[in-house]
Amino acid sequence: MAFIEIDRLERSIGGNHILKGIDVALEKGGFLVLVGPSGCGKSTLLNAIAGLQPPTAGDIRIDGQSVLALHPSKRDIAMVFQSYALYPNMTVAQNIGFPLEMSGTPKAQREDEIRAVGKTLQIEHLLDRRPGQLSGGQRQRVAMARALVRKPRLFLFDEPLSNLDAKLRVEVRAEIKRLHQQTGATIIYVTHDQIEAMTLATQIVVMKDGVIQQSGTPAEIYNRPANMFVADFMGSPAMNMLPGQVAGDGRHMAPDAAPDRLLPLPFALRVGRRIVFGIRSENISAEGNGVEALDLPVEIVEPTGSDVFVWLRLGSAHLSARLPATSDPQLNENLRITMDISRAVIFDGESRERIDGAGH
Amino acid sequence: MSRNEAAIATAAGPGWLNRVVIYGLLLIFAAVYLTPLFVMLATSFKSLDEIRGGDILALPRDPTIEPWLKAWGSACIGVTCEGIKGYFWNSLRMVVPAVLISTMLGALNGYVLTKWRFRGHKIVFGLMLFACFIPFQSVLIPMARVLGTLGLSNSITGLVLVHVVYGLGFTTLFFRNYYEAFPTELIHSAQMDGAGFFTIFRRILLPSSAPIIVVCVIYQFTNIWNDFLFGVSFAAGESAPMTVALNNLVSSSTGVKEYNVDMAAAVIAALPTLIVYVLAGRYFMRGLMAGAVKG
């Protein structure tokens, strides 16, 4: 039995189904990231766990006990809100101490704990200030300190980095990861940023329209996406997708964009079947010279410093390839590429689900 | 002269002329509003002889505070000749609890209507708003019945009750609009931190409500202090508020008409609202704006 169990959870408001039967299990000490586009229900799910928005059906169990009947304050869950939700009329120390004060911790002990957590998050020098006098990154730390000081059995993070600038986001992201590793806390984290999901999670749940698309480790989600939505959502740039038809001996595909350029498949399929061929940009290289090599014209070159992204034209479609920074592709000239077919992912043309090799 | 100013000047005459017109108009309107006040003050410091003989707009030749003392302590209202001081305290004893209670209840209503929404909260709010638009006169008789049943007729407590009930619609409206813009995440956060209904109200919401509290207090204070109709209907005689006493003083027709005493009494009656405005007027504008923009 897992530490956190969410069991066929549903929520609907006025005939609108926000959550359509969510099942999640998370072990103690795990870092679960709920990811998906806006409106997919991930924040609603988080609020249901927190007890702020009751579900209409299903159950949430922590440590084997249903928490649905418990008031938010009795669930022993701390939450970091997107807006940080710091109490504007209290100092930083009072903010951090508020949950302790509510639980009746004596003043002396409270002050010790405030100082200890302030030290962990390097905000000791800010304890006497008010939230209005802090920068975004500092507010973020105070919000985390207020959650941390309670030592709850579960932490919830609701898009905590979305109000920070890009550089600070990377810093705080690392900070959260460090905190998780140090404290061994159990965390459920909501974001729409797939990089945050990949970097932080031990387990990712990808959601869309109130339905879980896939649940698994970051590597599973990235390498073996369950369907085209997950493949497209996770990874930047998005996975290259080429719709087409199985052709020839069943081990090749004729892409719709360029039917004469046959692409090899990782396994045999029924000839004539509609499929979508997916391959990530890093699995296309400009090296190798095998029979499967393609010569494609270069349309756009995007150097990022560490890599060079190249957009290639294949008939009426485009492919992005990630090349080493040392390579020097020339605009409008042909580039000879090979694909690592073993890393390619094949989806059914109709159901848009991933197809595995056996039995087709 | 910049191009803009030049354009204005050619369109509407030279710049200085505009200034003269604008300031001239402002001065005229200021004079229109200030003259009565000036006449009141000037008259209240004159002796009766001077009033009879002199110019109404003239400054007092021989200023005396006698009318003020008389108005406060010994003018005859009805059959008693103890001035208006008793009624002044009546008004204070009515206005302070009525303002405090209606403001607190309004804040509590606003809190519930925005942060603890229940089924039908819109209807409840709509009905409370409706109370703002009911004319005073139409509730007089039912209100008199209610006060009679409660045994509060002709008492200051009764007046407090009337003003609290009647003011609740306004104060609820003020606070609801203000709290509507208050981030709900803060409430959620406090809930998760273990704070209950009243703790959240007292520790999180109220400390951030200063501007709207000021608006509410000024609005309620002026309305209740200046109210005449409820006062004259529900609290005649000993427990009458200031406004009613002032009316009785002015309309008592025993002997000579003492304009100077009447004026002094009127100024005393107007003084508390004036003081409240002067002290808190700045916050009043700010609070009204905040409510208007965010609400």
C-alpha cells in the first residue's frame, strides 16, 4: 500500500467534469509532479488533496487513512501557493511562525524553529521585514519556510516558480530539489513546465482534460510516451511527428509529407496501416553514412551555445535535429542525417496511442 | 510656450485667460458653499442687538461666546432649559455603538459573502443591497411596531438598533466589494495553517482592511449623526438625538428669536462630522477609490 493513494477521484462543477477518475499512488519520500496544459485539472487535484475543493467522488488516503472527512488543517499537509500567499500584515518571522502559533507551540520553541528554518533557506536576515519589502525570490523562500517549519507529512507546491524570472527559476528549482533530497519529504508538485517536471520528479503524472495520460518515471515518460499528447508535451523542442503509412516490407513507412522518402521502422507492422512516426531531435545526428541516411535541406539554424538546433525540410514537413555545437550546418544546403531508429516511437494513426513491437 | 499650449491658446484664447476663468469659477462656487458657514459662525458670535441692527455678512463688532454657552447649557428646548448638551451626549451614545456594530457586522458579512460562499449567497447579498434602496419613510411604521414589541420605543438602544439594521446594507456592500479583491489564496493558506473562521477574520483580513473601515466609519457616522427622521420618530423627548433637539430649539417660539444661539447650536451639531472628515478624509477618498477600482 502506497503512502499517498488517490482512488478514482472525480470532481465536477455544474455538469463540467474537471477530474474524471484520477488514480495516483506515491511512496513515502517520493516527488510527484503533476504536469499538463492549463485547464487540465492539475490544480484542482492539488486543491482536492489539500482539502480546499472537495471531490465529488473517489477517495484520497494518506498512510492508509481516508482524509476526505478531515478539515485542511487536520490533514497535516503544507502548501506553497503560486502567489506565495504571505500574510501582508505580518513580518517574515510571524508568517513562518503562524502555523506553529495556530498549533499552540510555545513562543520560545517557535522562535527557535523559525530561526532554524530561516537558516536552512538563508532568509535569517529578512525575518523582521514584511512581505511587501521582499523580492520575488525572497517571498518564494519565505513561503517554503512557512511550509517547512510545520514538518508536515506531505508538501504541496502549486506552480511555485511561475512568478520568478528565468534565472531565479533555475536557482529555486535546484533549491527545491536539494531540500527534497535533504529532508526526504513527500512532495506533490504542480507545474505546466515540462522541464521542471523532468528535473524534479521521481514520478511524473501527465494530465489532460481531467484524465491521466501517463504516469511513470521521468525517463519512462520521456522515452516511452504513452500517446502523442505526452510525446508532444514533454521535451523541448517537441518530438518530431511524421504521419504516414506502413509500406514495402512492413519495416518502412512512407511519410505523407514526402511519400517517396521511405523511413525505416524499429519493428514490422501490417502494410498499409496508418501510423505516426515520432523521433526526438537528439536522436537525429549528422554523423554516420549508412543506407538509411537522408539528405535534407537546412531551413533554420538555431545555435544555443551548448547545441545547435537545425530545422530540416522533409517534403512538406519539418524535422528538428539537435547537433553538437561544433557542427556548422549551412543554410539552404543539404545535410546528411541518420536517425537512431531504436529510439523512434511509433503511434497508431487513429487512437494516437503508442504501438509496441510485438503482435502487430 | 510648447506646441500643446500654443494649440490650446489659439483654440480658446490666451493661456492666462483660461486660468482666470477656471479660478474665477472655482472661487465663485467656493464662496457659494462657504457663505452660509460664514454667516452661521459670524452670527453665533454676535449679540442679539447687533444681529437686529447690522449686516448679515459683517464680522461681529464685539465678539461674544455668550450664545455658545447658552446653546450648550441653558437654552430652552421644550419645557426644560438645560441647553443641548444632554442631546449631544444622546447623539454620541447613539452614534458610537451604531457605527461600531454596523461596521463590524458589515465586515463579517463581507467576509462570509466573499470567502465562505454558500448556496444562495448572491440572493442574500442582493436582498441586503435592496435594503439600501428602501426609503426611510416606508419602514417607519413596521419599525415602530418592532421597537414597541421589543420594548425599545423612545430609547437610545432602539435608535442604535434601527441604525444598525438600516446601515447593514451599505456596510456589507462596502466590505464585500473590498474583500472580493482580497486574494482567496491567503484564506486557503491560513486554513491549512490551522486558523479557524474567526482567527482568519481577525488575524488576516481585518489588519488589511483599514481603508475600507475608515470609509465605513465616516459614511455611517455622518449618516447616523445627521439623521433626523428616525430620531424624531422613535426617540422623542429625553432620549432625542442632537438633530431633533436642534429642530426643537429653533422652532421653540418663546419670546425673542435668538438667532445667535440657534446658529451656535447648529455649528455644535455639525462639529463632530466635520472633525471626522478632517481627520480621516484623506483615507476616505483613498478607500473609496480602492473599492471602486478593485470591486
